[in-house]
Amino acid sequence: MPADKIANPQNPEPSNKNKKLYFTVRGKNPHATSSPQFPRSPPHPTPYTLHPNF
């Protein structure tokens, strides 16, 4: 997944969807953006806020 984010720095949406799917499949909070693991994630992620956190 990290390689995917680096390979697509201008397309954060696919990475964000994969992140949510990953945590959902792992059995964690389905609402990944509001979970404690992502305290800095805004309701509407942008490339500038999404990449520095990962």
C-alpha cells in the first residue's frame, strides 16, 4: 500500500479507499477516517493531508 501511494501522489482517492477497505477487512473500525488511528484525517482528505500521515 505505501508503494501505491508513492506511485500515485496526485491520486489520493484510490489509496484512501484501499485504506478504508484494509481496516474494514482487518475487523477494525469501519469508519476509518473517524477512528483513533487517524486523528489528523479531515472529513474530506486531500493529497496534502493524506500523504504526510502515511
